[in-house]
Amino acid sequence: MIFLIQKYWLHITLLLLASIATLSLWPVAHLPSVPGTDKTHHFIAYAALMLPTALRKPKHWLIITFAFLAFSGAIELIQPYVNRYGEWLDMAANSFGLIFGFILAKIILFIGSNKNTTIQ
């Protein structure tokens, strides 16, 4: 599974970016009732966004990470114009999600490398 994510990391990332943009900017009269808080949803979305990039770690991964952060800020700035609320605390949750996604990828890769050395 990790191999597939690493192989198709760009496709997965673009799909996640499109999903986040759509869900964040779609004008709604009221948000649907779902479990968890708004900040939790932001955290999870951006952790998921960072995970494929961190697992693959392409040459310019740090620039990509800052692009994700800029994307997050742009979403928050655009939201008031589409009948949504932009909050800087959402961007903080997004930032922590990016960090967590990176750390989670490193843990996954560490565990995967230990399994490979144990098997051999």
C-alpha cells in the first residue's frame, strides 16, 4: 500500500487539493452535522494532504509544503466571499495537520524499513 501511495503521490495530492478546495469553498446555507469539530476536520484534511508527499519526499518537498500552507491561507481569505467563514485558527489547525502528516509518514517509513530488515 505504501508503495502505491509513493508511486501515485502526485495524483493523490492533486485529488486531495481539489477535494479540500471544493469542500472549503462550496457555498452552503449551513454546514452539515458531522462528528468532530471544525478544527479537527481541518487537521485531518491537511494531514491527509501532506502524507503522500511526505511518504514520497520528492526533490522539492519543502517548497511543496509551503505551497500547501499558502493554499491554506488562500482558502481562508477566499471563504468570506463565498458565504463561508475564514478563520486564522483554521489555518493553525491546517499547519498542525501538515506537521502531523509529515511525522506520521516518517513513522510509517521507519516501521516499514524495520520490517524489511527483520525479514531479511
